[in-house]
Amino acid sequence: MSHENPINATRLNRREMLVAGAAAAVGAASIADAADEKMGPWIDAHSHIWTPDTVRYPLLKGQTKKDLDPPSFTDDELMKIASPHGVGRVVLIAHTGYYGFDNSYLIDAWTRHPKRFRVVGMVDDHKPNTGRTIKRLAKTGVTGFRIKPPKAGDKRWLKTPGMIDMWKTAAETGQAMCGLINPEDLAEFDRMAGEHPGTKAVIDHFARVGVSGTVRDEDVEKLCRLARHKNVYVKISAYYALGKKTPPYDDLVPMIRRVYDSYGPSRLMWASDCPYQLGGNNNTYEASIDLIKERIDFLSDEDRQWLLKKTAENVFLFA
């Protein structure tokens, strides 16, 4: 009778577990890739996700599960809402209120579905070596960065050494700098785009023009003025928060037309801003995408291809 060394047996069991785990991971990735091959044609250029698993993905200090609203909005939950409307790919946006500069949950979603997702992450521009940091993140599906001033109208937020390093480095990596800004921030964003013509600069949600309930002509004009920079793009998104804030959003069409005339379809991209697009006033995912797919009569079929797919594909480096 042979007696197996218990230490060797433990090592063998661990080895077998690692091999089995790796095989399972490969199998899961293969299944995910196969499913992703059948994705719908459209890209949602802006959605947030989060998980109720606050052990693996801790929230910012002071935040608890009770602060998550809705309590869960995972990548799977997002796709269950988006897929029926032909959306197969999504740009996942860092949620600073929950995760701060921790991009791990979004990167893990990209790791599971590298064809389906791209990530707009967050980097602390007050820390050193931001250029090196964004180069490292480029290898993990992070093809853009959310940037925003500490308060509207701040004239210093784009002047930190770390921010300048990010803009310079992004010209090399092809990553986009995505500004969550208000109309009063457009002048500084304008300056930065002019100083870094090789860096893709994206304005989120029309620069929140109309968030007060009124779409002011002077704010739209400020937004359109940046179209002279060929590196500036605009997300036509967050309809639930702008103008009348209720479907079918026809009150926003004149602004969309002016932005379209200034930038052209190849520099505009539709986005939902989920899960917030699913809020009150009968706002739904379908209502958001249908404004572009069905209701705006001045868009050609080719225009819709740009707004719903091609622009985001180019800007966020979908293969």
C-alpha cells in the first residue's frame, strides 16, 4: 500500500484547481466572445454601472449600500435594457460619487467582455506621473477619462501639471478627454482643445445646456463655437435632464440641429446616460434612442450610422 505525501497531495490539488479555474475562465471568455459576436449594431456612448458587492468593490469613504440608487445597476442589468433596442456596445463611465478614482469595477466588466465595452475612467490629476498612469490604463480597456471642474466656472482646473500631462499623453495614446462641464466651463475647455489639437476632447451632455429647463441661445452658441477645433466631439445625451426633461424630447431638436450643423454627424454621438435616463417623467431607454432612430427628420440613414455607432467607435477605439 502506498501512502501519498499529504503536502504533495495538497500541492497537486491546488495545481488541479488552478488548471481547472483557468480552463473555466477561458471557457467563460469564449462563451462571452461568442455572445458578443451577435451584438446589436449601436453603441451607447455613455452609461454608468455599479454593483451591490461593496466587499470586492468598496465604495468611497462615507458611502454605503444605502446610497446606491438604484441599489444595483450591473453591466448585465444594463445590457438587458439596452440590447432589445439594438445596442450591443457601451462606453462605461466612471461614477466618481461611488468609486472615486477606482476604475476596477469597470475594468473588470471590460475584461469579461472586451468587444462589448470600453471604459472612461478617472485619474487624480493632483498626483504625479499621470501620463504614465493613463498609458498603463490603456492596456485595460480605458480609452477615455472623465474630467470635471471642482465647481462650475473654475478657471484653474485644466492648468494643473497632472492635467496637462494627461492631455499631452492622450495625444500619443489616442485616449479621449471627456469633460463633464457646464456652459460657463466651455471657454477653458476651448482653450485646452486649442493648445492640444492632437488630443480628442469630448463634451458630455451638450455641456448641460438646458439643465435649468431653458435652452438658452447664448449657451448653444458657446457650445457650437468649439466646433472650429477638429478634435472636439459632443455627446448628444441625457435628455431626461435637459429642457422639458420628458419624452419625446422634441423641444431639444432645435439644439441638436444647431450642433449638427456646426460639428457634422461624424463628431456627434448618442448616449443614454443610464441609469439616470430611466428616471421619472416617463423617461425610458427606448425614448432616448428613438429620438435619433425615428423622430429627427433631418438625419439621413448615414447620419444615424455616425450618431449611433461610427463616431463612438472611432473616438473610443472599438476594434
